[in-house]
Amino acid sequence: MFHYLIKQPEQQNGPHKALLMLHGFGSNEADLFSLASYFPDNLWIFSARAPLALDFGGYAWYPIYIDAQNLKVSDGQQAFESVLKLSEFIDFLKDKYQISSGNFNLLGFSQGAILSYALALNYPEKVKNIIALSGYINEDIMPVNENKDKYKPLNFFISHGIYDDVIPVELARKIPPYLDKRQIRYTYHEYAMGHEVNQECLDAIMAWAKVQL
């Protein structure tokens, strides 16, 4: 089970919605949790720590290697294992905090966003709204057999920095046609920023969350 931080809704009487935060490579559960106070106060907010402790500090959902051509290579098997474990973790949180189906949402940054896409499309019955920041779709961990009817409730907020030198914006620009093909709702934004969330992006997230969450 993942270590996680939690912010309870102001009103304890349900039904409640929930938001699970997934941090990026080399970070930890406290990073995105700093945004918790910006979100609507009717949410249970959880921020999970990735399982892989890195030698230089921080945590990761799966390893990233540098190959002989000096290119970044992800460990797809371990990435998908994290997807499976996160699916089980969502079930645990739903049961423990009595969150009904259709009321569970995701927020992922970078590696956490990559896993958020995979979670949503592999287990569309478990989540609804997904905030995917500075990530991309890794088709190696996407479902082989898709049931597009199950994708109808999904709704994405996607943002990326045009100056991102960690995950190039060109990878993010492949996401809209991927979702269009599957008739999945989304809103896509690019901002004059790097691998980060600037104030303009944060304002757009919160405006979207106020309506969707």
C-alpha cells in the first residue's frame, strides 16, 4: 500500500468526491499536495508517494534509464505494475472513505500524468475527471482491447509548457488526436512555461475544477 497524505472535506456528511494526486519522477507526495487548499472544499484529497526510492532522493513510479544513444527509456513493465497497484489503491480509498463510483478523480504531473492517462483508459469505470500536467501518452501501457463506450464519462484537463525541456511539447501535441479517435472529452492548453505549473496554468486548472469537480 502506498504512503499518502490526506485532506478531508470540510463537511463530513456525504456523498463526497475525491482527488488522487500522483507526483512526478524524483518528487514526493508533499509536492502536489501543496495545491490541495486551492481545490473545492467538498473533496477528499489524497496524495500518494511513489514506491521506488531513488538514490539521489525522491521517489518514482518506475525507473527511467539512459540508453546507448543517450535517450531516455522507461521501464514499461514496472510502469504497468504501478498502474495495477494504483488501481487497487483507488479501490482501497473508495472503501475506506466511502467514496462512490463516479466520484473519483486524478491529478498527475509528469510521470504521474503518464500513469493517470494509463489508469483512466485501462480502468475507465474507476475515475472520471483527470488533470494531466506536463505528461504524455505512453502507448506501451495503454489497453490493447478498448471498450470506447466506457470512455464516455472521462474528461481531461491537459496542460503543457512550450519550453518544457524534460518532456517536449511535441509529445503532448499527440494527445488530442489520440483522445479524439476515442471520442474522449478534454480541454488542452499550452503555456509559456517549462516543466512546471505557472500561475496562468494554475488559474485555468482551478476554473476547470470548480465546474467539473
